[in-house]
Amino acid sequence: MKLVYVFDAYCGWSHGFSGTLSEVVSRHPELPVEVVSGGLFTGPRRVPIREFGYVQGANAKIAELTGAEFGEAYERLIADGSFVMDSEAAARGVAALRRAAPARAAELTTALQRAFYADGRSLSDPATYRKVAEEAGLDADAVVAAFEDTETRAAAGADFRRAASLGVTGFPTLLAVDGDRVTALAHGHATAEEVDQRLAALRTH
């Protein structure tokens, strides 16, 4: 059995789920974790953030429910309104970080979301991946080079198809995958205790 975490780096609810994800991963070192980018803002949805009028209200709710923090630099981006969230670029970044340290994918995903939601850094900017890689003790040059290469573009597309094939329609979704059996452990919001209970129930079947 393994955990599959389907998220989008530009999804506030995924940012809110980071604490639960970290806790679940630390409680279950025996379970490998696969991180898959879902592709929330692609194609016609790649528009200035002001087009999504619900963002600030949603973020207030996420912060209240999960304790997730939204930094001043990020709030300035929202207030300005011209920033474009591009999930394809973010998925390439996730793939580049994942390639550098596959076993640390969940941890790096959390760091990447913090770079956007706390520090207001663009996930289309190679410098963001350099900073995340350096702070994680990874080869930053390799991560930045990977962000731009064709293999990573292919990996981003493969992630979007994998999310769809798993039947995931909203982010974040945490799944337990055991052979052909796919079970949802969390969707949108859940505590580590709730995920644990669902995992325990699975293991008794």
C-alpha cells in the first residue's frame, strides 16, 4: 500500500492540508508517498488572480479551519490582482523537486506552497525553486535546470493525466492505493486523526 497525494500548488485548500499531510507522513514512515499535481489553473483558467473573486474569502475560511498562514507578501499579490497562477509551471516545479529527492516529495510540496502562500513567490519563477532547493539542501542548479527541461514538461502532463485516471476532481485528495484498490482518505480537509482512522479501517479489511 502507498499514499497518493493529489494536490495543486496554487490551491489554498492544499496549502491548508500541509499540516495534516506532514503529520500523516511522520506517523507512517512505512508508507511510500507519491505526490501528483492536479492542474487547477491551466488553459483558459490561466488568468489574473482578480478574476477569482472568491480567493480572499476562501483563504479566511482555510486559515480559520486549518491554522494555515497566508503571508503579507502573498496578500499584496492578491490585492494587486494581476498575478497569473499557472499550474503547468507549478507542476513542472514539483516534478523537478521530486526528481531531486523522490522520498521527500511531500515535504518539498509543503515548502513550495509556503513559498507562494507565505512569501508571495511566483511558482513560474526559477528563482523560487532555487530557494526551496537550497533550503532543503538539494542541488539547486540541478533543480533549476530540471524546471526548464522537456522531461519535466512531460512529467507535468503525466501528473495531470494520472490525477484524472484516479478519478480526482478536487484538491487536495489523499488516497490509499493498494494494487487496484483506491480508497479516499481525505478530500479538501481532514485531521491526521481522521486519516489514521480511515487507514486503520482499511487495514482491518
